[in-house]
Amino acid sequence: IFTRWHSTSPYGQSHIRKSHPRSLPAPVVPHFLQHVTRADGSTFTHWTTSPRSKIVLTRDTTNHPLWNATERVSGASSENNQDEEDEGTGRMGRWKKRFGEDIAAEQWLELQE
């Protein structure tokens, strides 16, 4: 196909060669071997872009409460939660301070009428 450097067409310049800037090659990202020590003492090695060769974690999936629901629901922490409720500093304690003591179902129905 023969293309011109200037247009003689009344329909636009879509057939004219356009000079595109030269594209650079994709950058080479270095990867390093990293030795990770978790909070429970277990270790593993993996490849990463971080240049640190060794990392020691103090908080990870083995000891974080959001990752361990069983620790929250039934464990040493549940005893602490019950103590908080007895002291009146937990959620139920705040509810009782705000709205008064527990109301039985019959009393609740009477209040609604």
C-alpha cells in the first residue's frame, strides 16, 4: 500500500503515516529470596520484590484475633468478656446504664400497649 506524507483526500487524514514515539522495553523487576519467621516460630522462604533477606513477624494469622475467631468465641478471652459484662463495662453494662435493668417479655408487652 502506498501512503502519502500529506493528505489529498477530502475525507480526512486517516491514511497518513503518523510518527509514534518509540516505546521503552518493560522494566526488569528484581526478585529476592526472603526468609520469614512467623510469631509462633514457624518459618518459610519465598520470593519477593523486597530486598530484605530476613523478616520476623510479631503479628500474623496465627495470633491475630480477627483471624482466630475460636479464640474470641471460646478461649481465654471469653472469660475476660464475661468479667467485663459482670462489671458493667461491656455492651450489656452500657445498655443497662442507658435504658435500665432487664425487662421481662410480659412487661415489655404491657409497655407497648
